[in-house]
Amino acid sequence: MSAHGPIEYGDASVAVRAVFDDIKLTRKVDDVNNFWKYLAHDPQMLKRTWESVKEIMRPGALDALTKEMIYLAVSVTNGCGYCIASHGAAARKAGMTEQMFGELMAVVGMANETNRLANGYRVPIDAAFDR
Amino acid sequence: MSAHGPIEYGDASVAVRAVFDDIKLTRKVDDVNNFWKYLAHDPQMLKRTWESVKEIMRPGALDALTKEMIYLAVSVTNGCGYCIASHGAAARKAGMTEQMFGELMAVVGMANETNRLANGYRVPIDAAFDR
Amino acid sequence: MSAHGPIEYGDASVAVRAVFDDIKLTRKVDDVNNFWKYLAHDPQMLKRTWESVKEIMRPGALDALTKEMIYLAVSVTNGCGYCIASHGAAARKAGMTEQMFGELMAVVGMANETNRLANGYRVPIDAAFDR
Amino acid sequence: MSAHGPIEYGDASVAVRAVFDDIKLTRKVDDVNNFWKYLAHDPQMLKRTWESVKEIMRPGALDALTKEMIYLAVSVTNGCGYCIASHGAAARKAGMTEQMFGELMAVVGMANETNRLANGYRVPIDAAFDR
Amino acid sequence: MSAHGPIEYGDASVAVRAVFDDIKLTRKVDDVNNFWKYLAHDPQMLKRTWESVKEIMRPGALDALTKEMIYLAVSVTNGCGYCIASHGAAARKAGMTEQMFGELMAVVGMANETNRLANGYRVPIDAAFDR
Amino acid sequence: MSAHGPIEYGDASVAVRAVFDDIKLTRKVDDVNNFWKYLAHDPQMLKRTWESVKEIMRPGALDALTKEMIYLAVSVTNGCGYCIASHGAAARKAGMTEQMFGELMAVVGMANETNRLANGYRVPIDAAFDR
């Protein structure tokens, strides 16, 4: 009762359909992911989020694969189950091999470990790194 | 009294010096960062951490720059001040331009935002992503 | 063997029943949530936690709805699935409309993003905000 | 070398000045905070972030004060020092009294505690909260 | 203006002094830490927090040292600078040697690493661990 | 396609079997947990992680039970469902009683609460704790 279900294309408003259409066109997919179907409960948020994601994930100084791997690294660090599944799939689609995934995970794991070592040993920032 | 200071090379044990020497040789630097000087209070941890970092950060399926950027993305997500400073410097040394840094930050910011949108809307994993 | 199940009223000790009764009376509900049935394995923790929650969530300078929305915002940030479900329901019961939920999620998402931008750009605190 | 300083109005590009002007006009302030002066290194991110913040923080179903308090609650949970300082100031400017701040902190503290109790006791979601 | 300073004993209300006195008596110290002097801005929160901490940190099935080390492990994981400093000192006062600290940090680091490996590899819970 | 399943002993390479054998021998168990069966997709990570875990969890200045409880406290704080289940079981196997678990959870909950109180009140580190 109190929770949301996905909004499918057939039930969506004109504004929501316009965003769904742009996602499908941009990503060359037949349907949008659950993430977008749930955000569709708030059409303004759907539009703003999609436009930001579209702008940010476009290849630039970093290519699409590197961007997806960074997205995945953050999602793994935060423990977001949905995001690990969806951006894992997106990274693989963009070319991430299993060996690359293994190396990404090794870096993510080590960074999460050494972040805490730096905290716990209260390591001051080296003058060379500081402003 | 209750806290640690850095252990400098001149005051270090033979075991610690051996690690410091390997870090300096591997990274082609004149001195090691504070991080290692603080871990040196526990020579076994110093050795194990360095050997893991050395193995993990070696170029493989991912190049050194990509690995440093993933390290930085995790450190920014966790808010580790020391690690942001040191791995920001390392990523720049490995070739990260300011434009690349800007794009990395945009992805990190957006991932941290959409991780919470997925949480809050309780979005179920799409069948296509699931096992 | 190693895990806990819920402790139902009929199986509860006198001390646990007293807390359950007070929760039901205060919240005008017929049964307590799973959260309390699991904490009941430690009657002292159950009592202390309930008394703190009761005192903290009582309307004061902030009304009940605002308090529930803050609770939900924290739970979404931490990715606590149980707490998102239970405090989402509680906030809706206290009057949160879907539009309010959408705006809450927008703020939570943006705060999680800009928290990382501030970290990554190492922004120093403005003199005006500092002591 | 490797780090950024703030970009002041006098040194800013036309595109950056346009955003700074809009921030000053919208917020009725003489100068923008350090946060914006640092983001100005990436004019596209500056513009996108400001436009999102402006849209999200505008009073709607939730008033400005409630939105600032939610922002602060997230920042405290994440331990972002800059954001706690700046959004604490913003919330006070929007009308948060010290008593309201105290109650906000009590809820934030309790939510962070009970989020972990729910995790550790592995409490399953009540059927009533679930879809 | 917008921030708090510490409330010293000489400036404290009767209610605050009563808590300060109990802290000093219980911990056999001449003055309370900054943490309590800041919470004193909200006497009700000061009293509730102190009474909970006092009850929780009292030796029981776990001794005082083990409890302080768990407190420190959480604070390091969360990156709370104040708490790392204060609970590091408290753990040392309760008997934590430098060797124990080193081993604690090794476990905290490894747990933060393997938590992410379990997330990223999406490891399902073994039937043996599940209810 | 894009996701991993567990690698069972019968399907494992010689290098993976060698690690599995050492885990079974060290822990005196008939089979390894899912965690190791998933890491087995990256034999180098499997070996490195196991060797670090084996070295770190060996009784030293801290006994095996204390180490497992610290591991569990971190996992609860991070909300890692798999790790809470597996290290909860491991801690119980090492001797953690339900009363000890209750006290551990009380400390973890309180630390997560007071970490945020220290953040939000922006409490400066006492001179006595500082270097």
C-alpha cells in the first residue's frame, strides 16, 4: 500500500514517456531498467536525473568503460545491491572483461582497507600533497 | 603519549628499511609517504600491506592510471582526507588531467546520488541483471 | 542455531511484555514490529532502545512528521533495507505524501552527491561558517 | 601544483560568472561559498550542480527549512565536515533554532544506531511494510 | 554565531553539572572531555547519552577493554576523527597495547576489504548461515 | 551471462584447489564458504585474500574470539549482509555467547550514534588526545 511499483510505458504520462523514449534511443535498448520505472513516480526527478546521467556518462576525457567502472567501484563501496547489478551489467556491456573486473575489485577492496588504516593511524597529510 | 608519530628511515629496523627500500625502488621516489612511516609501527602489517598494494596496483588488464582513479573514487566516497590527497597526487602523476579529474568527480557524485535513489525507492533488481 | 527468530508476545518474559505493551499503547498498534521482536533477545537493550526512541520521537520543536522524514533520510543514506521500509511506512502514517517523499529523496540524493564533491575538491570551510 | 584553489569572481570566465551571479541573486548574498569557487574549475559541473541544487531546494511540498535539515542530517551521517558547516549555517539562516538542531541531532544519532541494530539482528521486513 | 563552543563546568546549569559530576566520578577523571561539553547545549541529550554510554560500557559478558576496542573499530570504519582520538585513548587506558592496536587495525582493514569483495561478487549467504 | 556462480572443488583449477585445501585444513571444515567459491574466479585474489585473512585472524595479542567480534562489528556497521551472517557464525563458533553478542551490538549501536553526535556538534579533539 505504502510502497511503489514500477510504472510501465503503457501507463506512463506523456512527460515520462518522453524520458523513457530518450533513454531507449540513447542506449539502444528496447525497455528501460526498473530504476527509471520507479523514479517515474516523480517525473521532475526522472527528467533531471536522466539528463544529468546522460551528460555525465557521455565519453569525454574518460571513455564510457572507465566511467562505468568508476560507477561500479562506488556502488560496491556503498553496498548498493541494485546498483552493483545494473552497473556491473553496464560495465560488461561497455567492454569490461572478467579479468578487468577482478582487478577493479582488488583495487576497491584495497582502497577500502587502506582508507581505514589511514584513519586509524591518524596519518597527517604529507606537505607534498597539501596546498 | 597515546599516539604515534612517523618512523623515519634513520630510526627504522632492518625489516622496516627493507620495505621502505622496495617502495622507493618500485616507485622511483626519494622518500616514502607518511602512510608507510605510520604503518611502520607494525612491521608485519607494513610488509603485508605493501606487498598487496604492489601486486594490486601493477598494470594488468587495467592500466596504472585507471587503477589510481578507481582508488581515488573509493577514497572520495569514504571521505578519507589523507587518501584523497595521496591518491589524487598519484593519479595526477600517472597522467590524470584536470578534465579527467572533473569527469571522475562527476561520476562519483552521480553514483553516490543514484545509489541512494535506488535504496529509497526500493528498486528490485531487473531479471536481466540477476542470476 | 546461530541465528535469532522473533520473540512473540506469548513467548515473552514479563519484562519484555511490559515494553511491548508500552509500544502498543504509545503507538496505538495491535502488535509490535519485527525490530522489537528481535531486540527482545536482549531485554535490557530492548528497554533502553525503546525508551530512547520514545523520548526522541515525541513531538517537540520538530513535529512527528519532520522527525520521521529525518529518520528516513538517514536510513536511505546508510542503505538499511529494514529501516527504509519501516520508517517509510511510519513517515507515510505521520502524513508524508508521495510528493513530499519525492522531494525528500531529491534532497537526500543531492546531499550524498555534494558531500562527495566537497570531499574530492578538498574545499576548505569558509571563515564565515567556522568558529 | 596538484591541488586546486578557489576561483574568485574577478578571475572567473563568463560562463562561471553567470552561475555565480545567479547564485548571488537567488540566495541574496554578496559572494558565493568556497564550494562553488572550487567547482568552478569545471564550469559544466558547476552549472549542472547549481541548477540541480536550485531546483531541488526550492520550497515545494517541503519548505526550505525542512529541506535544509534533511541535507544536514545526511551530511552529519556521512561525516562531511564542509557540508556540516555550510548546511548547518544554511539551516540556521532558514530558521532552525538550537532546540530544533538538538532534536535533529537526536534523531540522526538514534537512526544511525538502530540502522545497525536492524543489520546485526538480521531483522526481516514485516509483511505489512513489504510490497 | 552559528556554531557552538564547549560549556565549562563553571558556566553549566545544575542539570548539566549533575551529569558532569557523575562522569567524573564514574571515570575517576578531573574534567570531562569536549564531547560532553558540546552535548551540554542540550541537557536532555547529554543525560540520555551519558546514561546509555554508562550502562553499555560497564563490564559484563565483555570486559571494558574489549568494549573499547569494538568502539574504536567502529569509529575507524566510520572515519570519525574525534572518536578515533578519544576512544583510542580510552582503549589504551583500559589496557590496549600497541601490539593489540596493530592487530585490531589489521582486522578492521581486512573486514572493510572483504565486506566489499562480498558485495561486488554478490555472494549469496550459505545455507548453513541462514535461518 | 554477466554474473558469477560459485566454483566448486570438482571444477576448480589446481591453484584454486590448493587454497581450498589450506582453508579446509586450517579451519577444520569439510567445505569452504561461498565467499571463497566466488573469489575463485580470480585465483590470484583468492590466494592473496586467504593468506592475508589467515595471517590476520591467527591468535596473537588478541585471541580468535576478540578478532571475530571486531570483524562482526565492522560488518554490522557497513551493513554487509553476507559478512554479518558468516562472521556472526564464526564468532559464535569461537565462543561468542548470546549475551556477548547483545553487548557487542549495544556498543556498535552506541558508537554509530556518538560518531554522528561528534560530527554534528563539530567537537574539536581535546588537547590531551592530540599529538
